[in-house]
Amino acid sequence: MKLRTLTLGLLSASALAFAAHAESITIATVNNGDMVRMQKLTDDFTKANPDIQLNWVTLEENVLRERVTTDIATKGGQYDVMTIGTYEVPIWAKQNWLLPLDKLGADYDVKDIIPAIAGGLSVDGKLYAAPFYGESSFVMYRKDLMEKAGLKMPDAPTWDFIKQAADKMTDRANGVNGVCLRGKAGWGENMAFLTAMSNSFGARWFDENWKPQFDQPEWKKTLQFYVDLMKADGPEGASSNGFNENLALFQQGKCGMWIDATVAASFVSDPKASKVADKVGYALAPDNGLGKRGNWLWAWSLAIPAGTQKADAAEKFVSWATSKHYIELVASKEGWANVPPGTRSSLYANPEYQKAAPFAKMTLDSINAADPTHPTVKPVPYVGVQFVAIPEFQGLGTTVGQLFSAALAGQSSVDDALKQAQDAATAAMTEGGYIK
């Protein structure tokens, strides 16, 4: 009995000594399904790295943004790994708020990251965040309604074709809208869609000297086309519809076409959730023949703040969570359809994934069609496809989104909305010191 007690005492002392040497890192992340799944799988990481303990701070998206922004701007050091979006990365990297990820390991294979995704997370050729999952946007459409309309959806449609198809598919008597598009105000809601759309019309937020461009004909063409299309063929109350509302309409069979995030494909093709699961086709976002398509680019990524004292341990975790190994781990536990999409070229070359995700090729093609470093037809001083990577954009983008949502609702004219957008953007850029 004494020997057993002594042995247990030695084991306890050993465990305490090990715990004292273990390094603890704190990870701030968003409370979406993919991140919650990652937390459940971290035994795989801690077995390989027993000297690193993980502490989680899981937050709703808006709260996460607020807390990590405050912490990183003050170099508070509260978090060692942060989940951030493609919008923040170039801004924060230029402020020297993020550490470059140059020790991800020999088997990490940085070159396997899809170039368009890597480009949005890099500054001067250095990667400052590793993508956990990525997305673009594309056309989801009802194959049966397209056939009934006597049309065939091209792999790369024009906006004129979308208008033609929407007119023919609209059947208000049976509750079918030819097209469903975002109308809800917000820099990440209607302005994500409209900014990406405007790129294909030759528009831009600012010229090379940061002068706002809402008074130019390209923006007039974009907004007028959008408002006219939605009035003729969109759902009632469209100015209140964002991603979730349009997803529900499409799943219920009330949309002929929906142009939105590529991640929606798994939801609209899920027979448990979608009445039209077996009738959905996919195509690239539309263009106008100017060399740019109307699709965006986004990734939720893991980054290491410059204020951390535990950079090496943090980078080991980032490497694990965004690796090929992690994708295979999820596939083995949850099936290939549930792996984080949109980050690695090798995933899209995998026959098992292609079989589980019939939308895989069109997703990859859509991501590759976006170029965050050259998002527009004419040159611009900013990066970002559906956003402008400057701190002022969150507030300004939402203000403009409210003006454009009001135009869609018929509360103002297209001309008035554009004039007010020009005035708001000019005031914001003058206050920010971009223009005099």
C-alpha cells in the first residue's frame, strides 16, 4: 500500500512538473459549425503536441470582430491565435499587427493553397493568415425551370442572359421568382453582392487617387440593372433579404436562380433541407464581357497577433488546423462532404471529394476567377474583391448599403441613391485624409 501511494505521489509530481512546462495558448474563434467541429477534433493536435495546452474563446461573429480588433490594436496579448476574415488581413498586416507565417512546417505545402485565396491573405508575397475555409460566389439555378423556359444555362453566363432567363422563369401565380439576390443593407450583405457585381460592369469604389466613383456611368448601369431586375423578377420584400432569407426561398422552390456564396451549394443540394435538391445546377457568376465576373472572394482564416508571447506554439496550431492532414481527419470522422472547402487545390483533385460534392469544380473555378489584387476593370489603389481593404470601409460600406437597399425598396431613385453614396464616400475619404 505504501509503495502504491509512493508511486502515485511520484506520478502526480511528474504530471505537475509537466503541466508547469506545458505552454498554454488562447484561440479566439467564431461560433460557426466548422470551428465548433475543429474544437472537438483537437485531441489529434494535443497528442502530437503534448506540451501545448489549448484555451478556447468562442464568440458570435460581431462580438469576435469587436474583441479581436480591440486586442490587436492595443497589442493586448489576450489571444495567441485569432480567427479573422480576408477583409482584416491586408489592413492589419500593413499595420504590423500580424506575424508572417513562415514556420508552418516542411510538410504543410503552402503552394497547395489556392492562389486566389493565398493572394487575399498575403502582403508583399508573405502569408499573414492561413485559410481555414474559403468561398466565392456563383449562380445556383433550377434546371427544370430553365428547361421549361426553353433555355440552357451556359457555364459562364452574361448578365443579359440572367435577365432573359429570369423574365421567362418568373411565375408569380405559382410563387416562383425568376431570381433571388441580396437586398438587406450591410457591407457584408447587399454590398458584398453589389460590389462584386459592379466589378463586372466596369465600376470601382475609388479611382487611383481615392476619388469616389459613384457619380460615374458604370455605377449607374450596375444599380439600375439590379433594381430593374429585382422589381421585375425578384421576391416581394427583397430589400430585407440577405443570405439566410434567400437560402430559405431557394430551398422552398421559390427562386429560379440565386447568385450567392459557393458554400450555399451544400445546403441547396441537401435533400433533408431542400425541396429542389435534385434539380439544382451551377454556373459561374455573370459578366459583361469586360474581363471581370461578378463573384467575390472570402476566407475565414487563422492569424497570429504580433502581441503574442507564444508565437511558435501558436504557429504549430495554425499549421495543424489548416493542413491537408486536418482535411483528411474531418473526412474520416464526418465524411468528405463536410470538410472545410475552398482552401487547397489538392482537395479539388480528390476523386472522393468530387463524388461527394458535385459542385466542387464550379466552386474552384469561381474562386480562381477572383483576383483580390486586381479586382476591377480599371486600376484601383486598393485590394479586395467585394470590399475595399481600408479601415473606413465597414462603416462606409454599410451606409452605402442602406442607400442602395432604399432604392431597391422604392424609397428613393437610383440617381438619388448614387448621389448620396458619392457624398457619403467623399466625406469619409476626406475625413480619413485620402483626399483633400
